[in-house]
Amino acid sequence: MSVIRVEAGYLPGLSSSDVQWRTLPFDRDGQRVEVTVPELSPSQMDALAKRVRDASARTLRALSVSDIIDIIDRAISRLLDRDDPYRRQVDALLPLVSGYDTEMVHLGLTGFFKTFRAPQLHRFVAEDFANPKVLDGFQPAIKGGAVRAFGPRLLVHSWAGNVPALALWSLVCGLLVKAGNIGKLPSAEPLFAGWFARLLVEVHPPLADCLAVVWWRGAGDEGADALYRQADAVVAYGGNDALQAIQRRLPVTTRFLAHGHKLGFGVVSAAALDALKAPALARRAAWDVMRYDQQGCYSPQIFYVQRGGQIAPREFAGYLASELANLQRRYPRRPLDLAESTAVAKWRQSIEWKPSAQHRQGSEDLLIGDPMAAWSVAYTDDTQALAPTALQRSIVVAGIDALDDVAPAVAASAVFLQTAGIAATPRELYRLAEQLGAEGVTRVSAIGSMSTPEAGWHHDGRFNLLDLVRMTEIEHSAESAADPFAPYEP
């Protein structure tokens, strides 16, 4: 077995020889990647936090937002260049570490990186700030006086590793609000964040001390506590139990922005189900199921398909199964561990054993396709409540009589709702969006785009940048009171 050894993280001001390292092994197809991650002592973490906080106050705040966008854009341009050493490293090692198909990772990351180019980032900032210059200095306020936005002096990120390069999103947000950034690597994908930090420093060397990338196991230890004590804000991704464990470690004054488990689903109107449109729509739906094996919070768990079109919901489920079979040949599902395989088997059994009048009469095959296939499509004539599948390309297609049936079906999962992919007429789209938004859905996309959010989307219905800053206002009264003291006044 060939072995590739990689040092992860980014630790300005610390020598590798002064740090304790732990090795995380990843095996795939006869290759092993051994990733060494840094375990810092509380004193080292204290010193690192102070270094990043102080350097960011000097360096990042002296840059305009447009300058920062230009730096990020230059780094992203290199990641989009397939011949760049960083991109070659990403393409070679992230599939080995994540287990995902090589070409799927390449296509997914290329689409993801494109949302961080300069034009997209300018839109991103403008989405949260009517006048982005408030991040650079005091700007006139409509009510009078002036206002300025200040980012955290130190922003700590706790990243999840279910999707490769997920760290990029919050790290870019932290840079745009001029925060000092320290991120905690996920054990499932401990490589990308450190690479991106080093790439930023190559592109703009003065950023060398403005960010760091560290690691600890689980919710953390004394080193994590030392970092959390210095943080003004913490952004965390992961399961709800992990998020609660982090929150318990934080001082009550620390702002905590958590992104936990979410559920996505699709809705297909009868208007989209004719012999021409339905197969193409099923192809796009299959891509949403296939991308990263439904590990993203925006991945669909169920498609509600309306009866009354030329193509029946059961036929649409067949089209979807055929497309998933095609995608399996092009982009094979990653190998599952024992727990994942068991979860898929239990989910399939729950469908097979489901008490259904149709199923008892043998008039409906609830599970479509080969039981040994690396994907699963379940069909039901019931308006099934939204619930998670076993993931790993497991999807439910549920027949519905009316589009108005969808909102009640998802209402019980309101706190977990995020993305709804919709294929419907314009009038139906807005009616559905109104109903689903009232139940908790925060993002409506086209089917086929569920797993590729647009730049500037409001993650979980929140503001990406506004939630990070505090606003300082100079009231009109202060301006007026200052006038008499000016040297030009008599």
C-alpha cells in the first residue's frame, strides 16, 4: 500500500517541532493518506489567538472590502486553474480523504469555487449591506448621523467535514468583515482549510498572521477552551449534539452562530410532467440526490410529485431510478462503513415492511430497482411526512393530489427545514414559496440546483455577514454638538 503523508493546519508563529501532532489515516483503493493535525496546548492556543487578533486589527482593517475581495478572487482563480499546484493537490487528495468519486469532487468543487469570484463576492456583500462601505468607515445614515460595521476581533470556526471544502464559506465571510479567523479542522476532511490559508498568504503575504487553522478532537479540550475564551463570535457546523457540546463551553457573552441538521425536499407540479419535461426533470433531480451522496444540508430526502400530469408519480419515480443508475456508473457512490451500510439496510426494510393496503395487495412495488444497487428509490401513494432517509442516494417519491398538500406534510419538521426544490408554473411557484416559507423553508431553488446554492444566499435564513458584525452609530445629535467646537466656528 502506497502512503502519502500530509501536514494539515496553518499555525503562524509556531514551529512544527514545538507542536504535538496526531495522525489521521485515510485508506482508499490501496492508497493511504496519513494527515497529521496539530494539537496545541492551552498556552500555545492563547498565544496564537492573540497573534491572530492583533495582526488582523493592524492588517485587515487597513484594507478596503474591495481589496479583500480582490485577494480572495486571486486565490480562487488559482483554485479554478486545474494546472495550479494547489488545485492539483485538491483534486488528488480530497477524493482519497473524503471517499467521494474523483470526478464528482472535481465538478462539485469547480462549481463551488465559482461562487467566490469577485463579481459574486461583491453581490454577496451588497446582499447584506445597502452600502458596503460601512465595513471600511463611517457612512451617512438615512436617519441622520453616521454608521459603521465592525467585525469580530477574533472569529472562531468549527467546521464539519461531510462535504469537501465546506470551510471556505465561513472563512470568506470572516475575511469580508475583517475578523481575525481561527478555524478548527474537521477530522473527516482535515485538509482544505489549511491549504486555503496558505494560498491566501501566498497571494497576499501581509495576511500571514491574520488567520490560523487548528484541530482538536470532538467538542474540544483545555486548548479549545483557551481559544473560546478569547473569541468574540463562534460559527459552528455539525450535528445538533455536537453544536450543543460547543455551546456549553462558550462564555455567555460569546456570540454563537450554529448550523445544524437540515432537511431538503422537492416538489413537482403536474404541469412539469409531460413526456418531454419529466425525463429531463428526473435527470436534474438525480443530480441533487447524487451530489456528495446527500451529505449536504440542502440535499433532498423526498420528492412530492403531483398526480394529474401526463406522467404519473410512479412513472417519475422510475425515471429517477434509471437516472440514479446511470449516475452510479459515471460517479460511483463512495464505499460505506458498517454503520452507514446498516442504516441503509434498515431504511430499506422499513419501506418494505411498511403497512400499506396497496403493498399488501401486491399492486405496488414500494422499492424500485435492484436491492443490491448503490442507490434506493422508494415510491408511496401516500402524502408522506418529511423525514430523513438513510442518505447515501436513498430517496422517496410520494404521490400527492394537490400542491397545497406539501406544506402540511413538512410542517412537523419546521425547525429542520431549509431547501425546497420546485418544478412548477410561476403562479404555483410563488404560492408554494409563500406556504413553505411560512412553515420554515429558507431557500427555494430549481430542482437540479438544490445542492449548489447561489452566492449570497441567506444560509438557514440568516444574514451571512450582518450576523457577524456590530454596528456603531454616530447620532445626529453628536454631529450637531461637535460643530461649535470646530476651529472654523467664530
